[in-house]
Amino acid sequence: MGSQLWHATEIVALDLEGSGAQDRDHEAILEVAVVPLVHGQPDLDRAFTSLVNPGRPIPQRPWISPGLTDAVLTEAPPLNAIAAQLAELMNGRWVLGHNVKVDWRLLSRHLPDLRPAGLLDTLSLARTMDFPDRSLSTLVEALRLREAMIAAAGGSQPHRAYWDTVATAYLLPKLIYRLWPKKPPTFDSLRLAASVTVPAGPADQPGLFD
């Protein structure tokens, strides 16, 4: 697999919204989205997104996105009701995220049986380049992805799971072209630049900007 071009590899983008790392082992998942990439581009027809009922009240903290209220979340399915769909999308595939360890640690804590092929991080990839600010929203602007995002996820907004997942899926090929402008890289080359280690067990949740 590693010697084939990167876009021949099965990759899915992931983003979660949670109650906050200050909850540590009790952090709840409030929203999840997964977007497969096909030939290196987001396949929005196969995208999956869902609110998640955390099973307990969630205080309205400044970093929790508008719309993720108790009234809305109590109507959502619990995580175990969508676990099979997430496994079908993610198992055996490379999971892509922006600072992906944050999302993966939280998701794998709740669903430890998920078995991705590995993790790819657009933040790690962006760190190999000369961007002064590597936040997802800033990279969307810097790489002129705003119009694509409005067309693809105009019903969502930044810092919601679907928007951020779609943005990450669009960001990956843009970063790859910037780093390898003459020829698409092999998956091995991409993996060396962007993969992160799948955590082997429970650990402190990393901060958003670690």
C-alpha cells in the first residue's frame, strides 16, 4: 500500500465536539462527523454526521458551539446507537483529523473496539510549511477554501463537527499539493510527513493546541 499514490489509500476525515478536556475521563462526545475521501477528495454523499446524547446535562461553556444545548442533545441518539456506523466507516482505514490525537483519544475512550489503520494529521502536515497560523479556520482562508466550504457545508459552521470534518478533508489535498507541487506523493511519503502514533491506552487528553 505504501508505494501507491496517496489518493489510492482509504482515508476518512473525523471531527468530534466534546464537553471539554477539563472533564478528563468523563468528557462526553456531543457531536461526530466522518467524511470519506475518494481519489483524494471528500465524498459528501457518504458523509455521516450525528449529534450525540451524552446521557447527562452539559453546562454551557464558552467553547461549546452554539446549538449544542441540552434540549437538542436529549433528542439525539446515544453513542452506542451509532457505533456500528462509525466502525463501518473507520475500521481498516486511515483516520484524518486536524490535531487528530485530540479527537481520537476521546473517541477511542468511548469506543475502544474501533480499529483504524492509523492516524493522519493535517496539523502535523501544516507544521512542515511556513504558515504563521495553523488553526483550521485560518488555513481554510489562507488556501482559499471558503467558497468550497460554503458550497459543501453551508448549513453548518466552524467549530461544528461536520464543518470541521469537511474542511479537513478539503485541506489535505491542498496541503499535499503545496508540499509536493510537481508530482503526487506515495502514501509512504504522506505517512512519514503526517502520521501520528495511535495511542496504546488511556492517557491525559492533550490540549487543543498541543
